[in-house]
Amino acid sequence: MAQRTTPPARDRHEPSTALLTDRYELTMLEASLRDGTGSRRCVFELFGRRLPGGRRFGVVAGTGRLLEAIADFRFDDDELRFLRDGKVVDAATLDFLADYRFTGSVTGYREGELYFPGSPVLTVEASFAEGVILETLALSILNHDSAVATAAARMSIAAGDRPLSEMGSRRAHERSAVAAARAAHIVGFTATSNLEAGRAWGVPTMGTAAHAWTLLHDSEEDAFRAQVATLGTGTTLLVDTYDIAHGVETAVRVAGTGLGGVRIDSGDLPTVAASVREQLDALGARETRITVTSDLDEYAIAALAASPVDAYGVGTSVVTGSGTPTAGMVYKLVARQDDAGSWVSVAKASADKASTGGRKAAFRTLERGTATSELIVVSDGFEEVDTAASHPDARALQAPLIVAGEADAAFLGAAGVAAARSHHAQVREELPIRALALSKGDPALPTVFVDRD
């Protein structure tokens, strides 16, 4: 059985996450406390109606971050003072918030899992008052991280066995950059340039020198000699500050044929990479690796598949979701108890925004190890579905993340990231070939809803 732990008391140096929310969450809370509906047991569901950008699959990411954010969802003196001074809610609601602790349960897709339209990525089971105010927090984390992870997974597929490094920190908000590095690592990126991602989440870090290092010195040769003296001949030298061919010649002359690598950050990459490989081989540096880092995305990486490139560094495209910066997920109430304690399925019926009511159990059907569908079994309330008996050829997709307010430690911290990375590598092997296409198209798996018998 997985170890469970009560989230530790928040260090005062760590900011509360309680105000990372929209005002209407608290006004709904106030109204529900007044009319008595705030105590009704409810089921909230986080899901995506579609896969943005015409992508074939999505990747769940941010789950571990969300669990920690829920543990930090506390209304301390500063937060309560702001709400009081701004007359955001009344005194009774402030009293409720002062004692707020999430005591409900959260189930969901494991981090690194694939998802499709309608997949119940996260299910929050709590009173209305406890569950409704987590909406914005859950969406902001999972929408961002899942968008990055989905884009990064496509890049990982395009790269094949060649390693990918994330280096987009300067293209994103400073905290988003850390989250992006984490998400990219989960889906296959081997390292990041971001040191905080290394410290907080255990993502391996890398980095050598930028063009400023070469420009600092009186000559390119002086810069290379100083770098090799500091980092050794196994370092990677940036050879395109001036003339690439001259830079390669200088790099090998300085470091010898045992030079670890050269990096190219400009030019027509397929042509330049071929020329550099030919030059390195002619100079005897046959084991020197070529890394390219110039405005890459999944399409540019795929275009380099036949080029003599050994590794890629990706910046802007990965931290911005490669043109799709949000996963477009929503958080909806799907079931609630009535005054008599009976469960009622509820759903939004708006055109183009309709949802499916009822609590969901999710499975991925498989045929000889290849995924064939996303099977969603719908029921009212909290009834459990016997997976093995009902769907023996399907893999259950949901796991308990928080039970009675306590988070499962297996999903937290650096260990949680490592587990998510391993899980993603396994489940990606289930994808049918059509899911690997980079072109826009329909989801690789159909989502099938069935009623619980």
C-alpha cells in the first residue's frame, strides 16, 4: 500500500496559495454558507472537452504541484485581512476560511498519463464549500503543465533516441519556467537549464556557455581555451559566434579530437549540421557530438531526423506549449446530494459546452498491448465500479491522490516526478501508430461513455 502522509505545516516563508483564485469562487462560497447548500456533498470533475491544436493525445502534468498547492491552501492573517478590507466576503465566510482545510478526497489520472476528450483527469469529492474554491487553482496548474507536457511529448517522439534539453526559462514567467522544466522532464526531456527545477524537483541540470562568453574574450580561441581549462575537454563549445567552420577548426585545435561536443545555434540547421559533421570527422573528432539549439519545435526536430545531430536544446516552443499554451480543461460539478441525501447527476447543457453528469470511472481498453479506446463508465454519486469484473481487458486510469485530506506521498516532490516520468514512458508505448503523427487530426483514441449497470 502506498505511504500516506498528512501535508506538513506550511513554512511561513512559503506563500499561501489561497488567493490564487477568482473572486467568484468566494462569492459562491458565501452564498452557499448562507443558504445551507455549502455542506452538500459534491463531485467536481476536471476534464477537457477537446484536445487543443488538433493534437492526437494529451499528457496529464502538474498533479504533484497541485497536491502541494492544496496543502498550502490556507487563509492566514494576511489573506483574511485583504478579504476583509476589500469587503470581498462577509464575516461568517471569513470565519469559515480562517479554519479552512481540505478534508475531502481527490482521485485522478496519474501524472504522466495520457488523456483524451472527456477523460475525468481529476475528481474532487468534498462538500460544495470545500471543493468549489479549488477550481481556479486546479485549472491554472493542470492547464499550464499539461499543455507543456503535451507539446514536449510530441518533441520527444520527433527526437526518437536523441536526448532533449529544456532551456526556455528566459521565455517564460520565472515560476512558470520551473513548472515547464518539470513537465518537460516527465515526458522525456533529459535535462533542463533551470537550476530551481533541479533543486525543487530533481530534474537533471546542464549548461556550459553562451555567446557572451566568446565575446568577452579577445579571440574565440582564448574563450575556448578558458572554457576547456575550467570544464575539461568533455565540454561542449559554442562554435557559431563568428564563422562556424573556423569555430569548429579552433575548437578541435584547442580541445583535441576528444572534444565532447559543439553547439550550433543559427543557420540552416540540416545543411550546417551535415557540414560540421563532415568537418569534425575530417579533423579526427569522430566522437564529438553535435547539439543544435536554434528555435526548435517538434516540426523542426522531425525535419532533422536524417541529419547528423546528436542532441537538441529547446527553449521558447516547449515553455509556451508550442503554440498551444493551455490545455483548455474545465472544472465542473457533475454530481451532488439533495436535501434527502440522495445523489443527483448534474450537467451543463449549453451549446458547444455541454458536460456529462455523474461520477466517472475511467479505463483504457487494450488489444495485444495497443490502446483502442478511452472507456468512461458513468454513475451517480460514489458507487464503485468493479474494473476486473466489468472490463477485464482494460487498464484502470484513476488513482487515489488525496484521501480524507491526506495526500499520497508517492506523488509528491522529486520522487513523484521520477515516478511520473517512468509511468509516461510505459503508457506511451500503448499508443497506436496514428497517435505519433505531428499533423492535426482527430484524437488517436475514441472516448466511449457507458452507463454503469
